[in-house]
Amino acid sequence: MRTLERRNLGSGGLTACAIGLGCMSLSGVYGTADDAASEKTIHHAIDMGVDHLDSSDMYGWGHNEELIGRAIVGRRDKVMLATKFGQTQRPGQANGVDGRPEHVIAACEASLKRLNVDVIDLYYQHRVDPGVPVEETVGAMKKLVEQGKVRFLGMSEAAPDRIRRAHAVHPIAAVQTEFSLLYRADAEATRAVTLALGIAFVAYAPLGRGFLTGAIQTFGDIDGRRAAHPRFQEHNFAQNRALVAKVEGFAKAKGCTPAQLTLAWLLAQGPDVVAIPGTRYAARLDENLGALAVSLTPAEVAEISAAVPTGAAAGTRYPAGGMGGVFI
């Protein structure tokens, strides 16, 4: 097993590799996934030194956690296991949210069973429930820590004030929000608070949902779930594709791939940042880890940031319905 760069997640002693594995796509979100192949991808990640696996009870509505549970049998001590709760299934409608203390406890018990583990290393509230005070939700999460069922707590897509309130109830180790060259306004506002509180920032969708890999060259390359995201829709595509072309130019000059350049830029934002790009493929995972060998000077980081400035991307991070549930 390789030794990869490690970073602190908060100040309580939790650490993880700088580039982890977001596991959502292993449950068919971006195309059909094969469980046997997905388990092999997880095994390969662990063999490569990746210890940070990020899941959620809503990824395949339990499927993702069950898959990971099978894949880590005999390897639990090599994994920093993160999962999330808070979204609820409403067939025919948008997902609901539930931050009630009783749901927190029940959701954790269900995740432990699916993952086939005794303790979850990092447990996030996946989406904020505006109808429940965050103090009540985190109060229930705190009880899980006291009971030994969870080691550390996290928040996902919570706005700065809510993060402060949560942290006052129990130390928050990590906050998870979308963060990439294309979408970083919310992340930058969040980091202004997390840095001050000693909280790590976990960047999901760090490759812009695949846009920043350079694999999506034309509007015709868009399929599946990506088609629902505003960034990929025809009236936004050309503007965003032009931004990606700039990234491709920097990558060519640096002798790396666009994905590696993008991840290296992200990690250069500060030692508090870790990334969890998702993939179903071992080769893509290896490419992503190659970003750890890409060194950017402060001047290069600034040049890349200026070429793709904050707010330059066309289209919101999620469709209109989804935007109502993030950064709140």
C-alpha cells in the first residue's frame, strides 16, 4: 500500500489522505455500475493508499453503504469511513430532509448495519433541515459520539452561521461543499468560517462533475444525470467549455492532465482542504492521485485562479429545486 499525503480533518486527531474517493457513482448515478467491478475499484483505492471513502445513506438508498460494507471486509483498519444522513426518499417528488433527533439515531443505526461496522469515523448531516434547529440535530449526533457509534461529526452544504451554531454544540471536524475551479463562491464563503474554527473543508465534485477532466468536449457528450445540471445545458455549455479549455492549456504546459491540474490547484488552496473526486474506474482513480505529484507555485495558482475567476461559470450548481437545499 502506498503512502499518500495526509491532512488533518479538524483538530481532534482525525486524518485522511488528501485525495479520497467519493463513492456516489458506484451506485449508478452517472451510468450503470457493476457491483463486482465497484468492489474491485474500492480494493484498488485502498491498495493505492486511499483511506478516505465517502458515502451516504441516500446513494442508491442504502445500496452504496452495503457495497462498501462488503468491499471493506478484512480492510476496515485501512479505511477512514465517512457517510451521511438527512435526505429522505419521496417517490415521485424531490428528496425530503429530516434533521429530527429521532431520525438521526435511526439513520445511524441503519447505516452501521448496512456498512457492517461498529463505528462510523465521520458522520455528516447531508442536507440541512431548516425546520429543525441545528442544535437539536447536532445534539443527537453528539449522543452518537458519546455512545461510541460515531467518532467525528461533519456538516454538508451548511451556511456559515449554521456551522458556527453546530460547532458550539459539538466540535465539527469537517464541512463538505462543492468546490472546484468552476464553482467556488459558496466554498470560499464557507472556508472563511471553517478556517477560523479549525474545521477541515472536504471538496466534493472537485472536477466539476466531470467537466474539468476535459473528457466532455461537445454538447453531444452530455448524457444521464449530467443533462439535468444547468452547467451542462446548451445555453451554458459554450461558456463553461471555454473555461475548461483554459484549464486544458495550463495542464498541457505543466505536463499533466486537466483533472490533475484542477486537483492540484484545489489542494494548493490550503492544508485544510481535501478532495473526494468520484469515479467507477481504477485508471481514473490513478490519474486523480497523480495530482499529488503536481506542484504549483503561488504564482501559478494565482494565474489559474485569474483565468477562471470566481463566478465565471454559467448556470447554478444544481437545478432550481436542488439549489433550495444547499448553502443554507
